Amino acid sequence: MSVGQVFRGTLAFLAALAFAYILLLTVNVWVGLLIAILVASAVRPAILRLQKWRVPQSAAILIVYGGLAALVLALLLLVLPPVINQFAGYLTNEDRLANRLIGAQLWIERTVTQITGTPFDTGIDPANIRTSVYDIVEQVRITAPTLVGNATASLGDVILIVVMGLYWITARQRTEDFLVELSPLSRKGQVRSILEEIDVVLGSYVRSIVWFRSSSALCFVILNILRIPSAGSISFFYAVATAIPVVGGIIGVLLGTFLGLLTSPINGVIVLVVTFLLQQVENYWLTPRMMSRGSDFDPLLVLVFVSIGLQSGRITGSLIAIPIAGIASILVKHLILEPRKATVVPTKRDGGILLSTADEAE
């Protein structure tokens, strides 16, 4: 190996390290861009449909994104004010919240004792409950400014993602054409096919998640039939929590049960039973199947990829694990599997036909 080759190899290695370091420093930006592309891919069919109806692209984008924003805002206005008022009341009156929880504890002990016929004790001192409530309320009061700052930062991230999504929709065709032009003449059709398939898979994945979250309205219907107070708030927070793969169901059940206990122990038990049963159906039947339908993965692989994403990137990692795996799967199919299939030729042998590559046939 010549000195020049060693020098070029060293430069290439250092450039790769520098690129990996820059990518690591800007990972939040790339994750935000991926989320923006996911949302844009999900709403693109609606925009294209409006364009077929002779609606200008800018107006179609405004209608679709404006409709989504109005829907989210309407949900927040319907759900958040009652919950905020309720929690504000508890924060200004710690005794009320502590008494609610202690009353729920006594009701559980009394009910279990009546059912089993033997005395039942949770082993939790009511004084400890009262002390814990005071400590938690005080901690919330101290960290409230930080929480507001974090919420403001999150809102800024959401706005940035929306803006990137808008730019992606308007620049998508130009980006696709640019990538196709960069590819060799013999690969242009394949590159365009890869880009189209990635866009379809990403959009289907997001739409499947949104459709599944809308099915959480069943929780609202059941709780309303059972006349549970704050059914809308409980169902909303349950739907938001269960959007987190794997662990979201547990969070949704606990949060819903807690909100139910704040009204009465019986309501807490009813919410616990309803949300637990829904969570079992969602986590182990609906979620893997709907996510696999949107990503063309086996349900078992969906659980594996989501678990890996959860371990590596927490909630965000679990949400983008399937899209990343889907993109990798498409690239492997087009760049490795299909070229290998194209080189397979049938070779006649005694007893049947043997499939082999052209090199092996020779």
C-alpha cells in the first residue's frame, strides 16, 4: 500500500469520525426532521386529494394543517380546563387531596375485608400519605416555573417540527428529483421507487397510530355509560399516555385510576378495570397488528423494535423505531434482496430444477 493510499484512507476515516460526531451533536435536529417528515407523509394524501380538486398547493397545505391544528386546539380546550381547575384546587388545599387518598385507602381495606372475611390492612400509615401529599404539592409549587419553561420549549419544538414539515411538503418533489439526478442512469428508476415506497410506509405508519388513538374513544363511551365524572379528561390522558409504546398502557391505567380516585374510590376501581382491560387488548392485540400493518412488519418484530427504541432513546426512540426499521427494510429489499433475485437463474438437474446465481450456474 502506497503512502498516498494510506493518507487518503486516514482522511476518509477522520472524515467519517467527524461526520459521526456532528451527527451525534445534532441528533435532536435530525429526530425533529424525521418527525416532521412522518407527519408530512401522513397528511400528504389529503393534500394531493385537494390538489386533484383544483385547490392550489399552498391553500391545500393550509387547509390540512389548519384543520389538524384546530382539532388539537379544540381537544385541549375541552379537556385541559377542567383538569387544571381540579388540580389547582388540590394544590391550594392539600388536606382535601390527602383526605381523598386516605378515604380511598380506607374504602379498599373495608371492601377487601368484607369480601374475604378476614381483616385486611394495606400497611400504609395515613400520616405518611398526608406527609407525602404535602411534600409532592410543595415540590410541584417549587418546580412550577421550570415546568412552564419546559412546556414553552416543547411548544417551540412543536412549531419547529410543523415548519419543517411545511417546507418538506413544498420541497419534497425537488428533493426527490435531486436525489434521482445524483444516482446513475441505470438506478434512477430504482431510486425513485425507493423514495416513493418510503413515503408510503411512513405515512401509513403515522395514520395507523392516529387511527388507533381515535379508537380510545371507546374508553370515553364506556366511562360515560357508567356515569364516571371527568370521563373526557380521563379518556384524553389515557389516550395520550397509551400512545407511548410498551410502557404507555401502564402509565395510562395508573393515571386514569388516580383521576378516578380523586372523585370517589368506586370510580377509581371502575376506571382501573375499564382501562386495564382496554390496555390488554390494545398492547397485545391491536397495537402490534395495526403498527405492523402500517410498517409491513410482523407483530413480534414490532414489539422487538419498539423495545430497542425505548431502551436507546426513551419515548422518542420508541416512537421512531418502527419508521427507522421500515426505511432500513426498504433499502435492504431494493439494494440487496432484489438484485440477488435478479441474478438467480433456473438450472435443470435430475429430479427437478435448481435455482442458483449466474456465477454458480457456470
